[in-house]
Amino acid sequence: MERKKVLFSLGLVVALALLWASGSGMAQPLRQTPGREAADLAAYDPSLYPQLPRQMNYQGVLRDEGGNLLNGSYEMTFTIYANLLSGGWPPTYSWTAVYSETQTVQVTDGLFNVVIGSQTPLDPGIFEGINLFNYGLQLGVQVEGEPELSPRVELLPVPYAFRAEYVNRFPAPHYDSGWYVIEAPPPDPTAIQFTHSLGGDTDNYVVDLECKFNSGDVSQCGYDNAHWQDLTTSDVNVVISNNPNLAGIRIRIWRTD
């Protein structure tokens, strides 16, 4: 079988407006409106669940090694890789396959169009955004069982998907701890328990942890400042460091189911 290669022409790759969802329950950072220090709590409303298709478009050009455009049906495997935290400090990352689907694709004059997710729906949690645990996504393509083509394609939001930043602000969280003031840094990392009593399934939670510093700045907490752990349907622990510049923390939770 002659070897084939794909010259990538990325169309509407994916609208990363799926930031609201994290299938693992590990929260993507959710940005707050600048200067907004308190959110009005809202009762859980299932109608707020966004009904988005769990698919994405992909377009490419298939050529043989001589550069000739190909025609016909080809079996293609599309794999999404996430650059996941693999441990250590400072953090180290490794590319890990988090989704794969095989389709028979019709190619005409080299051009093909596919809807990834038409066979196996995409998990919105894949597109949780860049954070401490996930530092980016790539798409790999394999044709007719040959070795995967190189290079992979980096997945980026299409322009209108930047509008999804507004989703990070609304609706109001179903739980908001308010600002927990840190009077003095603890001598060692210390866990603080917050009770939210939201019930349901923690896999359908989106969690946001923010830090306030003595300078007055507010930002997402880096792991060396504070991090959350031990999330249950009733409470969650936040571990704070002994950073003398840390003045307060706030944790908020949304239910997406």
C-alpha cells in the first residue's frame, strides 16, 4: 500500500464554547467580571443546561507521497490528545489520547470533510480550557492503519467562540463561599472545609477557585497558593499555602446537569 500524507486545512475545528462542562468534575478556570466581588446566588435551574452538538467539523487534503491528490474512500482515525499534568514540581506534562474515532471518509480531488463525533459523541469535558491540569489539545490523523501523520494539529477556538468568555460569568453559581479572609499564613499547607450541599453528581460540577492578594489583585489560584480537593456532594476542601501575600480565597460551584 502506498504511503499517504495529509496536508492539513483546518476549517471550523471546534467552537470551544463548551467551557461550561467538565466531564471529570475537574474545573476549568472560570473568569469573573473585573471588580465583581460577589455573585447573586441562583436556585438550580436545569433549563440553563446548554444544548450544544457534541461534534466538530474538520477538513483536510489527502495526497500521496508524490503530491498527487487522491480520490476514493479511506478509513481514517481521528484522535484528540491532551497535554495532561503528569506530576512533579515544577509541573511536567505528557500528551495523552483522550478521544478517538474511526470513520470511512470519501475523498474527492484530495479534499475531505468530516464531522468528528458523528460516530462517538465528543465529551465536552475534553474542552475544559488551559489550566494547571491540561495545557492544550492536538488532533492526530491516521489513514488506512498507517502510522499517524505528523505534525498533529493544535486545536484552537474559532473567532466567535471567544464569546464563550461571557458564559464564565452567567448564570450565577449555585454555591458561592464568599471571600474567606486569611488573617495570617499557616505554618504549613492547611485544608479548609466549605459546605455547599448541592447534591447530584460531582461529575456535573464546575468548580472555580479564586485568590485575593494583599496587593488587592484577584486571580485564579495557582497550585502554590491554593487548590481544591476532596469534592463531595456536600462539601469541598481548599488547601491554602503559607504564602504571606495571600489575603483570601473564594470557591464557587455550578451544577451543569
